[in-house]
Amino acid sequence: MDLIALSAFDAAAIVIVLVAVLGYLNHRFLRMPQTIALTIVGALASLVVIGIDRALPGSDLAGLTRDFLERVDFQSTLMDGMLSFLLFAGALHVDLAQVRLGRGPIIALSTLGVVVSTVLIAAGFKLISLLIGVEAPFIWCLVFGALISPTDPVAVLGILKGASVPPTLEATVGGESLFNDGVGVVVFTILLAAATGGEALTFSHAGQLFLEEAGGGALLGLVIGWIAFRAMRSIDNYNVEVLISLAVVMGGYALAHPLHVSGPVAMAVAGLVIGNHGVAYAMSDTTRDYLIKFWALIDEILNAVLFLLIGLEGVALSARVGLLGAGLLAVPMILLARGLSVAGLLVFWRKLLPFNLSLPILTWGALRGGISIALALSLPAGPVKDLIVATTYVVVMFSVVVQGSTMGPLVGRLTARAQKGAGQGA
């Protein structure tokens, strides 16, 4: 089959088959967290492809793989499709009561925290670009700061559920990740328009756009979530109610674009409404079971596809290997910026969130994922894009593989220390 002639269905079929085979092998032999295993396997496959091309100059496996990834259209696939499903599915499992209790740190971390992190990372990235000789204008450094700030705690939330961490901390990690994705995309969109439009970015204009996008998205999510809630409460048919939830995600996300509001924020809010009020007051036990399992399966499949594609993106970067050093320098810088932005806000909620437990979990557990990769790939072509894409890839790979695989032991040590301290205090 000619790769160039691949249809969208063919590309999707190849990805799903790969995910199924690798998922089976991981469950049967490796027993690693699914997202981490698929990212590692994808990265190893990238190295094998590049190695074969180096050993056999006549082959062009890397070129064929790059053509395939372009067919997949990572940016369009994630931002215009998968993201709405992932955010809605994630929001279904967030306890609104705990979100209310931790609403202060959640709102602060997902708004002010994202902005502070963006500025700190931009300053560090400016220095890195000077060090490697590819100077990036500061507005583009801010664009990089915005696209790398959203967190994706898929692996971390699973670990926290099995650990003895305060429920409010678990809700804060989940709630922040839901909303900082949407906020990060809004900030990225505003900064990218300023970087490509040549107009000076004023604080008042940026603030107005932010309120329109984020506030409008929250309002849209409330409206469509309430409509879906009322519709579900008036019937008892699990097939129709699952279809209503699908209509919320697909129709609501499509509606957000012409309204010029944030689709990701709308999906997070709609998911909270249906996952709490809808599940509690509008569904029978049978419907609740079907709907929760349906969205859990969607979440699992999409995350598996997403992290496999992240690993395979290494092939696309084979021509930019000289820029990967910027990523190695950026990893500690981004962790430091995250720690500073989190610490500066947590001091106001020390009674609600234990500082010595919350700071390392929120810093080391702030994994970066497909959203950052997709935003980087959506940038206009040029040397700055090459630098940002290469740096983003290294940061995401380190985040998923190293941070994701070490969070379990870290949380275990931190919770054991906290319980020991509480026992001695008693």
C-alpha cells in the first residue's frame, strides 16, 4: 500500500493496531503504566528507524514515517478532536465538592500560575536560545512558555488515587490540570497572534481577550452542561444519554469556535456539571455505569494513541538533532519555574494543602504531554519553530518517562514522611 495514498481511516487504523499490539505486549510482559510504556516504545521505534537509515543510506524509513505523521496531522488531531474528549472524560471523575473546597488554589494555579510560569520560562528560554546561538525574540519565548505550561497528569492521578494523600490535594492536581489546559491554550493563542501579527501586545488588550475566551468558555460549558443535565433527567435510556454526552463534547466544542470562546474550558466545565449533578441526580444506576465506563474507555484509548504519537515524533526531529541540547538545558529550568510559580501561590493555602507534600507533588508531577507537542507543531515554519519543537519534544519525553515513572516512589516517600510526622506530633 502506497503510504502517500493513505486515507485518514488508514492512518487511524495503523495507529489503533499499533496501540493494541503494544498495549497487549506491555500488559503481558512489561507491566508499566500504559502511557509511559507507549511513549518509550514510540521513542525506541524512532531511534530504530533513524538507525536503519544511517546504516542503509538507500532506505528512507524516516521520510516515510514523517509522511505518515503528517498524514495524522498531530495538531489538528489533538486540538480539534482528541482534546475535547480528553478534557470532558477527565472532568467526569473530578469531585466537585473537593473542587469547591480547593477552589482557591485551583483557580490561582490554573490562571495566575500559568501566567507566572509562562513569564519565568520565557526568561529562561531566552537565555538558552542565546547560549546555543539561535536567538529567539522574547515574544516567541513567551509563546514557548505558554505552550509548555499546561500539565497533563494522566499517570500521576492514577498514582495519587492509590496513595494516602489528602483528597483536597488530589482534587487540586486534577482540577488544575483540567483548567490550565484551557487557560494555557488561551494564553498561547493571544501570544501567538501578537508574535505573528506584528502588533504590540498591551496588558489591557490581552486581559480582555483572556476574559472573553476563558470566561465565555466557562459560560458555554455551564449552559450546555445544564441543557444536557435537564435532558438526561427527563428520560431513562442509557443509549440516548450516552449519545447526549457525545453531543455535548462534539457539538459544544464545534460551537465554541464561531463564538470565539475557549472550547477546552467549556469541555472541562461541562464535564464537571455532568460528572457531578448529572451522575447524582439525572441517571439511573444502569445509565451511570454505562456512561462512566464508556468515557473511561474513550479516555484510555485516546491517551494511548496520544502518547504513542509523542514517542514517534522523534523521527520528525531527526533533522534537528543539533537543537536537542536546548531541551536538555530547558528541563531543569522549566522545573525550577514550575516550582517557583507553585510555591509563591501555595503559601496562601498552607492550612488547606500541606506545603511540604503539595509543593514536590505539584512540581515533579506536572507532566507535559500532547497538548504542548501539538501547539509547538502548529507554529509557522522557521528557525524559531525548529528550536521550540525540538525543546518541547525533549521536555515532554523527560516529563513522561522520567517524572512519570518516578512519581510513585516519590509520593510513597512523601506520604510516609507526612504520616510519620503526624504520628510523632500526636
